[in-house]
Amino acid sequence: MPIPTNRKPSLLSRIVWWALGKVYDWRGYTLENHPQKLPRFLLVGAPHTSNWDFIYFAGAVQEMGIRPSFIGKHTLFKWPMTRFMLDMGGMPINRSAPQGYVRSVIQQIEAADEMALVIAPEGSRSTDGRWRSGFYHIANGAGVPIVPAWVNHETGQAGFGEPIWPSGDFHADLAKIAAFYQAKLPDCERFDVLAEQARGEVATPKSRND
């Protein structure tokens, strides 16, 4: 299902984005910097520790003028939610498709002129810090860079790193990502675990989507 870009968003989606922006302003978040202008990229956010993460993200992308995309199970896009989900940036993916989950996402990226695909590689707020590898397979297969994003809810500050182009060596590139996050949030133990994963000292979590 192609993502429409040439029509006016629905009233409901505009109201929701407006409300999210207001909450973002109320929380007083500030961006340290903006990411580079790129036509297509993966935006990976960490650490995922709070329900406020989505509020931060929603406000930040509006401030930057980015139209984000996110992966959603294809059944969530059925009527009457079809237009709303697409207008919010949803990308319907059938996880049981013959070509596989990762390949399905790659095909959507390749078909788009512009895309900022948001992924939370940790998977859940209860993670020990290790990242699933699906995001990397998508970026590497689509030939797009990975832009790391961080947020500190205690200070209300957040920002973005330089694009990391996948080399095909998952652990080497994960080490670059871990080093970036450790520099930004040195007291976050999750990123110490991420660095251990990059060195192969702890296993990468497995899932049917990787």
C-alpha cells in the first residue's frame, strides 16, 4: 500500500499532531541540533525508557519539518482507520509476507523519494540495552544511513548524531552507534551493554523479524 504524499491530511490526524506539539512545548524539550538533510534514512531512538518518548519524538519532528514514517502491522490499516494511519506516517507491513518482513520494509523505502523511517531498536522499555538487528538489515539492504537520536528526560534535552552508513559489518557499525550514545549519556548503563554487544560479548536478541 503506497503512502500518499500529495493530498491534504485528514482533520483527525491534524488535530492529533497539533495536540502532540502542544504537549511537547509544555514539557519544555529543547533540541541540541538538527539532523543532516537526507532524502531517505532510518532514525533510531534510544534509550526507550518512558512513555514520554513518543511525545518528544512527535514534537521534535514537527520542529524539524520532517514527515516521519513508522512500521505498523497491516491489519491496523483497515477501514475506518486507513486514512488516519497513513496520514500519521504509518507504513503497513504484512509480517507473514512471502518475501519476509525486512525485505518488505526495504521495498517500501526503495519505492519512496523521501522517507524518515523511525525505529526503536531496543524493542521495549524493559530491555537490558541490547538492540535487535532488524533495523540494521533494513538500512544495509536499502542502502540508507542510520541517524541516531537521543533524549534525556531529566534535562529535557535531546539531539541527533551524524549519519552512519552501514558497511555490512553489523558489530563494527554497532560499535560506532554505542560510542555515540555513551558520549551523550555516559551514565546510562544500557549503552555499556550495547557496547558489549558490539564487541560480541553478549548475544544479539533474536526475533522472527530479524
